[in-house]
Amino acid sequence: MNHLTQDKPFIPWNKAQIVGQRKPLKISHIWGIRVRLELTNNHRDLALFNMALDSKLRACDLVSLKVSDISHGRRILSRATITQKKTGSPVQFEITKATRESVIALIAIAGLDANDYLFKSRLKDSEHLSTRQYSRIFHGWISALHLDHSLYGTHSLRRTKPYLIYKKTKNLRVVQLLLGHKKLESTVRYLGIEVDDALEISESIEV
């Protein structure tokens, strides 16, 4: 036996950690974060939060957005399309009025041009926020609400709007399209749909 590994027990990377889907935010959480950012005039983080909810993008795609990705000239688009880094597939997303307004304010205050990254890092050696910086910012929002850090992550923002849409409409195909999933099974697993959900839908149909 290799003497370097002898008598060393295998320790899982996720030992003592809670692993799995991060919980989506509730409506009360959304407004709790948004109001705090508005009151402190934190334009970058407000635009980041709003765009994360609307776009439903993974962290790596969100932080690397450029102004030109979501604008045409000086106008912020109501719908935008980007190619996802993980899958290489395009995904379209809406940009609601509140998000457009927060992005316009950020662009004006930060003096951004079309080729600039939308969410610039405040560190000199980085052109845009890293996913790690984004995570720290997110957990700052979670701390302000006194929520359990182990239950939430940046992926919570990707899940929030699709989860709310599903709960309201029960339309999996809509959620699949919004998330850019190739298979409906992936959407089912992503939302954590269980038997009770299926039965609730079935009970609402009279034949």
C-alpha cells in the first residue's frame, strides 16, 4: 500500500455541510432586501439583485453581463438573450420596469459604456464581480434578514422567480423555457416537485 495514503481515512468534501438545492426567496424576503438597498442608495447592488431575479441566470453568467448584452443604444431592453456558459445554449429573459430603472441609474452613476461590464468589481485586479464576491454580497443581504446562511445561496435568486411562477401556474414547460433546461426532467428535479404537488394538480382536474 502506498505509504502516503496508509491509515488516512477518506473524508468527504461535504462533511458537516448541508448540500442540496438552495431555498428560493419569499416575497417578503425580496422586498426586505430591495427596500434596504433603495434606502442606502446602493445602486450597483440594487441593479444586481433585480437583474438576478429577472434573468434567472447562473452566477457566472450574471456577473459577466455587459451593458451591450441588455441594451440597444441608450435604451435598456425589455427582453435580452445571452449564451449560457455552462450549456452553450441561448436563453432569453425579461427585464422588468423596476430592473430597467435600477440598471439605468447604475449606468449613469458609474459612467458605463456599452462595452463595459455591468457589475464592475471594486477590486483593481478584476474587471467585473467574481462569483465569490457575488456570494459574499448575497450573504450580506441574507444576514440583514437574519436568515440561515446554510439554506440560501446565490442560486436561490435563480430559483426564486421560476418557483413562484410554478406555484402560481403549475406550468412546468414555461419554467423549463425560462431556465433554459433541455429536458423537462431537469426542471422537475430543479424545482423539487414532489408527489404532493402532482396530486394537487391532479385533484384540480375533473374528468
